[in-house]
Amino acid sequence: MELAARKQKILSAIVESFIRTGEPVGSKSLINEAELDVSSATVRNEMADLTNKGFLVQPHTSAGRVPTEQAYRYYVDNIMKVTPVSQSGREYIETTLYRSADSPESILQGASDLISQLTDLASVATTPDGEESRVHRISFVQTGSHTAMAVVIASNGIIKTKLFRCEFLITPEILEVFDKALNKTFSGVKLSSINQPFIQTAAARFGELSLFMPGVLMAIMDGAKSAREISVCHSGYTRLMFAPDIDFLTARGVIEFLNNEHDLASMLENLPIDTSVSIGYENSRTELAQSSVVSTRYAVDGKPSGVLAVVGPVRMDYDRVISILESVADTVGTLIGELTDIDFY
């Protein structure tokens, strides 16, 4: 539904005022805020028409109007202009995230913490999808006379470690043999291809050497499986308990869903590649029927990768949230991209 210019101006002023104050908006205050050169009667008529069209509701007979989910949807799609984060803001984001740039997981946890801090809302972030990733390098760290750790380094920067045990005494020379033989076999192989049949085929190639490798091969298979699974980093869930427009029971239901990492990751991965806003009942989960989810994807080496998202009440500052998300996503993509370029050999 397309609205005339004056109706758009009135709706925009109401939405922005309500986001800022949480108070119903009356016609008199609206004239000043929207700088309308019309009478109060004209504004009241326009507000009545917007109410009839489903954009506004009047909580009480004597009160002003408040926007509906339909109003927020129209505002986000047709009126709102996203203001980019300032240069000083971008520098703050970059400086903050560089402090935790040791691994994709630490970068994403830092990003989630930062987004929650800047928006005062709950935030989530997913690790890069590992289905198309490959083994970049396998390393070994001795942890005991009969134990060592296999370190699987994937092309998407994800690093997973798995302990293994051998019946024989492990020496640096043995680990060097493992390193040379296993990197020759696994380097460049897709993580999704490293399954039981692949391991059995690899063991057959090693001949007698495979007698020393069952624990090592299983550790690599488990590490590759973990590296391709999507993990969720999160921050600020308890902020939802104090959000003014979400009651306690609703907030508890939202937090319970967010703590279900499998279902949450599935929902996030099905979100659009571009920045998106799901408002109230538009969300695929009933637990989020009174919430909004704003999401974007960070890109690694120019390819869309994991998701950054904010979860909060429908009455949120969408312009500010989107600008923060997109700025953080740019820095996250750069930092993870730099990690994937590191030569681990």
C-alpha cells in the first residue's frame, strides 16, 4: 500500500517519536515534530485514516496514537534512511574487535558483545559455514607420553582440536611422521568429505603405518566434523528481561529459544543474505512473535558467510541497529578474511 507524501511524513514522525519516547503521539505535538503547515484538524483526519488503514492504534480514548507492526514494516521499507556509523564510531569498532582477533570464534564473540553493548539488546553471531571449507593444515601438539592433540585448521579460519591416545610412546619424531603423511593426504580436502569411508581409504593407503594411526585418524575426522558445524556466539540475553516492551514471560520464552543453539542456528542460516528486518509475527518462530530480528551477513573474501543479528522489542531504533550491524559486519569479515590468509605451515 502506497501512502501519500503527507501521510508518510506523519507516519514517520509518529514512529520515530514512539521509538524514542514509548509514549502515544497526539496531533498537537505531531505538528511541531513533523513541521507540518496544516491545522490540527487536518492532522487528526490523517491520523484517523492511518488508523483505519491499520498503521496506527489508539490505546485509550483520550490518548494519542501508537504505530502497529504494519507501520514499522512500512517505515523500514519505504521511509527510513540508514545513517552510516561515523568515522570515529567505525574506528572504535575496529579497535575493539582487533583486540579479540585470534580466531573466528573469538572475533565473533567479541562482535556479539560489542553489538549488545552498543544497542542494549540481545545479539547473536554464527561462525562461517564450513560445508564448502577445506583442510588448510593439520598440526600436532604433544600433551603427554601417550597423548597428543590433533589441530585441524580449516580454510575458513576455524580451528578445532581433538585429543587422541596411543598405546605406544609418542615422540617428536613420530609426530613429525604423522604431520608429513597426514597433511599430504588431507590438505585441500573438503571438510564434508572426511567421513568414515574416507578415513578407511586413507588408512589403506598408509599400509603398515596405519597400525599406529587409528586414534589419530578418528581425531582428525571428529575435528573436521566440528569445524564444519555452525556455532553460535551470543551476548546480552538478560537485557531482554529489562526491555520496556517485553513482559517477563515473553522474555523468558525468547531467551529459552535463543539458548537452543541448534534451532537458533537453523533460523539464522535461513535468513536473507542481505540486511533484513523481521517484525513480530513475520518471524518464523512463535517465541519471537512480539520481537524483532535485525540481521546481516559478514562476507569473507567477498563471499557471504555467517550471520550477525540483534533480537529485541518491536519498538527499537532500526536505523541505529542496522548501521551498527553493518559496520561491525564489515570489520568482522575483514578480520576473519585476514585469518584465512595466514600461512599456518
